[in-house]
Amino acid sequence: MVKTKKSNKQRTKGLFKQFSLDDRIRIEIKYRDGYNMREIAEYLGNGRNASSVCREIGGKPNKGIGKYQAHINHEKALGKRFGKKTVRLKNDLIRNYTIEKLKLGWSPEQIAIRLPIDHPGESISYEAIYQYVYARHSKEDLRQYLPRRHRRRYKKGFRKGHTFPHSDYLPSIEDRPTKVNQRKEIGHFEDDCIVSRQSKERIKSINERSTGVVFFGKMKNGTSEESTRVVCERLKDIPSPYLKTLTRDRGTENMGWQDIEKDLSIKVYFAHAYCSQERGSNENLNGLFRRFFPKKTDFAKVTDEQIRNVEYLINTRPRKRFGGKTPLEVLLERTGVAITY
């Protein structure tokens, strides 16, 4: 019996299958990291070739997160395969409820948690809400109502993390006294940097967790020296009994923490990477600041006087949790410390 030699096309026939979501995620990661089409195809295996990967990516767009997004391409592929789009919200009740709450400023997670309470027997995941919003199934563009208002969706965990020497040895928030969470004791601060793409200058924001008192200061650049300088200048007039802890993120500008501990006799702790919710008060503060100086503001053109004016306005707003008193009034009543402008 004579055996005929099979062509490459015959040998690979039947091995090829549609890209799965897992395949597309692997493509996104590798393409973002600089791999070419052939290298990605070899990495995927299962008879994949460079042409298939190239068609999947759509030619050769600029590399970078957001240029090729696995979950979006997968949704498009499913729509083409089955002839219709997959609508992620189950029925009119859930869709109307979701849109109504998004417009009230609720996050998808808050909507998912509250829906079964308001409508027993109904449920939806916050992931489904995000997919519904970004797939643009609604006649109205709902992205404007999301907490961050991103035009594109960035897959969680795909952003490259910064690595710092000895970052594993930074004082962790896990070691911070648990009483800090109770917000009863004065002297526990949080800080962050507000960045502008229009200039190298940044704004350092600092808040006290119990009274809600805030401080702002301009940084000339994003160095740790500048960050340390501003923090020490803004907190130097606070009596030492009311300087207990400072919680910050793991950005490069915060690596001068030992100098802060030495100059202010305060204990510094670091939140976990990409866990901004561990500094929730400070994140809310940054949102308030953005109301006065929205994104794309050139901080080089913002004066110290303007910054202090915004600080004064925030510190003199009545707070519901204080029965209508302002942060400055609460600080004065409980510590005798008066901040004047």
C-alpha cells in the first residue's frame, strides 16, 4: 500500500479552532510586551500561525493597552459568530434600574448589591453591568456615569506595576493600628499626588481621617524629595500629639518616607498596590479638588493662592457627620488647634 505525503494544509486541517477568550488575553499580554506576530503564534501553539494573529489584532496598530483589548474583541467575535450581540442585562426591569442608578452616581458594584434588596428574586453581576455599558447596547452613552468615566475599559491587572528596590520591606497597612479605621482618634493622615499631563508640577493632597481637615501643596516635580518637602511643610505646624500615622500608596514619589518619619515623628504605612480603596478618604478628596481644577489643568499656571483658596473652601464646608460643623471647627473644638487663612 502506497502512502501519500500530506500537505501542510492537510496536516493542520482540523487543528485550528476559533480564538477563545483565554487565547485573546494571552495575545493582549504578549503583544503589549512587544512580542511579534510569529512569536505570539508560537506561544499559543495548537497550529496557530502569524497570519491568524495578525488578523485578530487587526493589522499592526500602535502597541499599548487599549489598542487591542481581549474582552472587547471576544464580544465582537461572539456577535459575528451567532449573528447578534449578547445583551448582558436580563430584562427591562434590570436595565431600567441599572440606568437609573448609574445616573444617580451609583457604581456597578453598588447596583449589583442593592438590586436584590429593591427587587427580590432579581440579580445581576457588576461585571455584566460594565460589559453592558462598554458594549454600547443602550441608546445613551452610559460611560459618562461610571465612577472613572473611562472611554475605554482597561482589564484589571493588565497595567504594568512599578517595581521599587526593597518594596517588599515597606511598612504595610496590615501593621497599622486597627483603631485608625474607627476614625475616632485625631492624628491619622493620608496623602496622594494629583497629576497633570500638561506639566511636571503636581499637587500633594493630605487629609486627616477623623476631622476631615485637608491640606494641599504644589510639588515642582514628581520626585520623592519634593513629595517629602511638601508633606513636612504642610504638617509642621500640627502639634506632635496629633501626628500619629500617615498612609500612602507605593508610588516612586513616596519613597522618602523615612525622612518624613524623622522630621515629623510620625509613623508611615503603605497601602497595598492598586488598592486605592484603602485610602478612600483621600481619593474622595482628590475628586473634590478636581471640581475646581479638572483634568488637563496646567498646574504650573495655578498659583499657591488659588490652591489655598480651594483648601479653605473644602475645610469650611459643613459636614453632615459633624451635625453641620466644619472640619476646622471640629479640629479646634477637639484639639485647640486653629488653622487660619
